[in-house]
Amino acid sequence: MSKQNYDSIQVLLHWLVAILIFAAFGLAWTMDDMPLSPAKFKIISWHKWAGITVLGLVAIRLIWLKLKGAPPADPGLPAWQSKLSAGVHHLLYLLMFAMPLSGWLMSSAKGFPVVYLGLWKLPDLVAKNEGLSDTLKNSHELFATALLILIGLHIAAALKHHFIDKDTILARMIPFLRKK
């Protein structure tokens, strides 16, 4: 990795996770409006697959980040922005784990197994428990709201850096924006 940019694996993992998170939200909003049917169960399965894939890819991202590191903060960035950026990134990672994990826990507590890609039944993380499943559902929805807010802040900050500050922050994750 160059000193100022993420490497190609980090960029790929970032965008794969982003696409899967948006897909999971789209599937969630779609299934919420559907009557109980085989089609709804298919959408629920796809939502679970997206979530479990996010969980795995985020784990890989963190391992890769630990091995390769991240570019240093832009030296021209005010200290408060640098701290805010680090805080938002830490919360994003936390929520990218908490969201799929709470969904998996909720599914287990409801007594509905997670069968990844329709092939592998993942272990139930807790025994069936309707009260716990309600609590986990509320947690999952709270995490979703928090994640959407943080994603919005993340995108807004990236666009601000690119279009207003005209710095290279966004180019770290979008290679074709990098100056040759």
C-alpha cells in the first residue's frame, strides 16, 4: 500500500461490504411490507445471507487492516475532524458486527435457523425464547438506525472532502480519483 492510500484488497472489501449492507437494508425494507408467503421467506433468507457475509467480510477487513495498516490521517485535517473520523470508523465497525450478530441471535431466539446460502445450517447462538427474540429485534432495529445515520455521516464527510475541501480523502477508497 502506498503511504496515502488503502491497498486494493482493502478497497475491494470496503465496497463489497458497502454493497451488501445496502442490499441487506433494501431486502429488510422489502420484506417488512410483504405478507407471509414463500416469497417473503426467500427475501428473509437473502437478508440473512447478506448479513452473515457482511459479518465474515468485516472480520477479514479488520484482520487485513491489522496486517497492512491504514493510511495516516491527512496532516491538514484539524485534530477534531481526525478524532471524529476515527470515532465514526470505530462505531461503523462495531455496528457492522452488531447488526448481523443481533440478527443471527434474533433468528436463533425465534427458532428460525440461519442456513447460509441455503447450504450450511449455522449453529443457533441461543435457545428459542420469544421474549429474548423481541429484545433482539428491537436491538437489531436500533443498530440499523444507528448504522444508517453513521453511513450517512461517512458519505457526507467523504463528499465534503472531495467537493469542498478538494483533498484526497475520497480517493483513498476510489482509485480512479487518484492523481497519477
